[in-house]
Amino acid sequence: MNEVDIKELNERIRQQSAFVDLLNMEMGKVIIGQRHLVDSLLIGLLSGGHILLEGVPGLAKTLAITTLSQAVDAHFSRIQFTPDLLPADLIGTLIYSQKSEEFTVKKGPVFANFVLADEINRSPAKVQSALLEAMQERQVTIGDTTYPLPRPFLVLATQNPLEQEGTYPLPEAQVDRFMLKVCITYPKREEEKQIIRQNMQGTFPRATKVISPEDILKAREVVNEVYMDEKIERYIVDIIFATRTPEEYQLDNIRSLISYGGSPRASISLAKASKAYAFIKRRGYVIPEDVRAVAHDVLRHRIGLTYEAEAENISSEDLITEILNRVDVP
Amino acid sequence: MFLHRYLYRYMKRTRYSIVFAALVGLMFVGRLFSQVPQSGLPEVSARITPDTILIGDRFRLTIEVSKDLAQVVDFPNFGEAGATSRDTFEVVSVSGIDTLSRSGRQHTISLTYEMTCFEAGSYNLGRFPVLYLDKNVMDTLYSKEPLSLVVRTFEIDTTKQQIVDIKKPIHTPLQFREIRNYLLWGLLALALIGLGIWLFIKMKRRESIFAPRPEEPPHVTAIRALEDMHEQKLWQNGKHKQYYTLLTDIIRTYLEGRYGISAGEMTSDEIRSALRSAGLETLEYDRMDRLFSTADLVKFAKFIPDADENERLYSDSYYFVEDTKLLPTEQVPPAKEESELPTEKGEEDNR
């Protein structure tokens, strides 16, 4: 690749990513603040990764996804996970029709472009597994037939960090399948004032369709073309290795706080998310800023904490910050 | 029997054990007929000098054989030199076979054993055997006369002896080599103790063990590194990526030293915002902004700037360091009371 190529790629990405501004604008009409959430949704959408959202109730998690599906003109479904939910409620089942005297397929809510799995940790492991399998395979088997899920397929699962009683926490192996874990915080004072005003107006704004699912699929192909230099790859590997063997990066102080580090899936996710972030920023190449911007969301749920860390009240967030501050930037 | 044992050992050594029994028989026959002179056979003679010795003294046993050139003889083996051949006798050394005289085909050879004895007494050593080989004949020949040895001991008249005390050690003058090792080890121990005390004191005072080198100002390091880099002619050789990596690394190190910004672990954006917080002038900020923007493109987007741009960014970096360097007067802590401020005269003195 030479100078002309990168210019051409930059230009192409500038054209292809034009919808990002439109999408942001449409979402901004409905969602006030939560820029990070919106960016994360776009990253997930463009890189084909699923997102685990963690935040207290009422932070517009569902609204954000609904708005995104409206703006993309995609099919959206919401599943409230409860302890008595069954896998069939999720993926669908075969129903016997007395009229035709045969089994007909009743597809479940998972057959949608955007699936909101609300409070995923409220359901037992078998339901979680059914969803996570669908996420991984992007297909569902009902009876003897396998049905592909619609494209794009994006699962956004939510977890409530406050109530842990009567929940079924996701095992580490399953959490690893989410590309990003986004922690949503409260809006700022000004944003909260705007939210009140918006809700008092009586008419709630609604996002209009600005892009089709096919455009998203095309954009994904362009995202894959975003240039990632070998230096950036090395930087990503350094970050992931620092989570595994911190002592090799002069991080002996956090060695005892990490029980396990990021998997190769973490490296892949970090690279993909960095490319998507560069695309959102309308750049044809990845820079260290992109990696750092997504590192927390990619690694947050992939670093295991020891009892010592929990006793010290140290979160994976703190460890990632420490790692990012120590690993040399190319 | 003494001789029989020698012979047996001799036979064993020469590996003629197969005919051992025959030899023993021959030996007895030889003894019976040894007094009878036999024409054509070698003549064996033996002598001991002296035949009377003081206990522990040495004596020499010499065995001589007169024989024809074609005849083969083998002298007895009393064991290795230094080994005790008998309970009472010890072989000190054995000489090589010596030729004493030669007349036509007849010649006389001898072998001398130097021996000693540590038991007083009178010993009858008997006659000494020599093994004789000639074609199909194998025989043992003996010396003509039996030999004897008297070993005397000291005669002590206990009635005339006085009991004396044990002699005291002899005092010889002290020599340096005797105390040299003690002296060296002592000095080494003293040096180690001294070093230990010094280290302990240093650690207690929290002082650095080695005197720290005066720290080089960051701008000096940066300027030197920039000049070194410029001499490498990296971009001229197509190594643009290397050129910009080195250039930004030098500036990052300088920023760390000059502004205390951990620029090494910061992204370009983070460095920009840190510089903004550091209150940099617009000109300097713009220089850095241009440098990091272009460097990012070169490093991560395979962008190849033109020669002017490369040189301009080098100059920007150079003058950025020059213009923002800390002058010595700026390093003086400013917070001083007015009364503590040096007077004009004092300043002059200081200068």
C-alpha cells in the first residue's frame, strides 16, 4: 500500500461513513447524552460483535437500542429474561397444527436484527446458553432444520449491577463471547435537565430511517479494509499480554490482582473494535487512540480478578487503566 | 621354603602356571644335583654386602650369572621396590641387569637388589634361584653357597642412662612468608567489615551508594539525539517510518523531562491535551500538533511526506526544544520572601 492507496481508502471511508453522522444525529434526537453508549452500539453494529450493557435501570438502554433499530430500519425484539424462561421461548419451537396435521415452526424473538436480552442474568444457564449459542453460530436449529439468523444480527444484553440475589451470573466463558461490555453511567446535570424537558413536551421524538441493514453489511466490509499497521498490532498484543503477564511490563504491583488475562478472542475483538472506531472517526487507518478508546469496553469482562483485588476493592477498570498507562504507545 | 615361595611368585608372574607342578619337581631334583657341576649350564653366584647391618640399614644382594649368549635366565622377583617382600625384609630398589664381563660367547650378568630390614636377628637366607631356559630345557639353578645376614640393634645400657625431659621446641626466627597469609586474610576481613559499616551508614542516611552523576538537562539530551538522528539520514534512505518513530520518541522523552508528562505512554491526542494544560504558546503547540499528526499518518497509515515536510518537522522539533528549554535561572525555586532575595551586590557576587 502506498500514499495514494491510503488517500483513496481514506476518501472511500469518508464517503461510506457518512451515515455515521446521520445515525448519530437521529439517535441524538431521542437519546440525550450517552455518547459512549451510542458509539459502542455503532462499534458493535459495524464489527459484528455483541454487546453486554451494565447499568442501573432507567438509563435508556432499551430506548437506545429501539432508536438504533428505527434508524437502521431493522427488526427489533426485546426479551425479558426471567427465571422461568425456556430456550424455546427464545429460539422458537415446533407447534402441531391440527388443521394441517403437521408440525409448523414458530420462530422465537431471537429472529431479529437487534435483540435486546434484558437482564440476561435473571434466567438459568440453559436459556443463557441457547442465546449465546445463537450469538456465536448466528443460526438456530428448531427440530431438524437449521435457520440462519437475519443479518445484521446484534445482541445487546443487559445486566443490573445492583441486585444480585436470585440471579445466574454469566460464566466467564460465556461473557467472553460478548465483544464489548459497556458500563452505562448516569447522565450529566445538563443532560438530565434536557431529558426532563423532552419528556414534558408530550410528543416524544422518533428516529427516522437513515440507513438500511444492507448498508450496514456494506459498511462492515469497508471496516474490514481499514488499515491496521503492524505497530498497532504489536500494541494490541502488548496490551493483551500485559493482562496475562504484567510482570513483563513492569506491572509487578498488579500481578497478584489478576487471576487470568485476556484470551486471543480479546485480541481479535480489540483489533476489530479499533477498526470500527477508526471508521466511526472517519479514518482509513487505526491509530493508538482508537485502541485505547475501546480497550476498556473490550477488556473489562475479560480480566479475572483475584480475591485480593476484590478485598482491595480494585476493579478490572482500574487494572486496565494501569496497563494502558504503562504499555508504551507506538 | 622361603625360596619356594619366591619361585611360586615368580612362576605366577611369568605365567608359567601350567607347568608349575613340573617345575616344583624339577626344583627338588635341581636341589639334589646342584652340588654336582654340570658342564654347559650357567653358573649362579650370590653375595650380600655387607652381611652385617644395623637395624634399618640397607644391604645389597647381588646375583651373578655366567652363561652362554644363547642361554636365557630370569632373575628372581622379590616384589616391587618399596614393597615388603617378606615380613622382615623390604626391597628398596632393584637395579637393571648389568653385564659384568664378556669373553667370546660367555658373559657374566648381574642384578642387584637394595634391601633393608627392621628386625634384629640372624637370618639364613639360603641359596638364590635363577630360572634357566634353553630350547626345550627349563630348569632352576641355585647359587652355590647359602647366604646369611646379621641384623644388629642398638645396645642400650639402661643402668647408665639418665631420664631427661622432652626437648622443648626449637625457636627459629619468624619469617614473613609464615605470616603472609594471615596478614592477607586479616586485611581482607577488615576491608569487608569496613565496607559493611560504610554501606550501613549510607543506607541509614538514605544516601545513594554511588555518587549520582549530575543529571543532564532534557533539552541537551534531546538536541543531541535530534542531531544524531539527522546524521543517520533515515528519510533520505526511505526509512520514513523509522525517522518519525525516532523523532516522536525523542520529543516524547523531552516532554517527560521538561514538563513531567508521561508522554511515552500517551497517545498523540493525550499529549496534545497535556500540552494544552501545560500552557504552551500557540506557536509551540502548533509545532507539536503538526509533528504528531504527520507522525501518526506516517507510522500508522503508510503516508510518505515530501522532503520539505520531513525537514520542516525536524526543524520544528529542534526549535521547539530550543524555545521551550529550561534556562538555569528558571530552575531556581521562585518562592522566596522578599527579604531573602539576594541583593544586587549579592547577585553580582554570585555571578
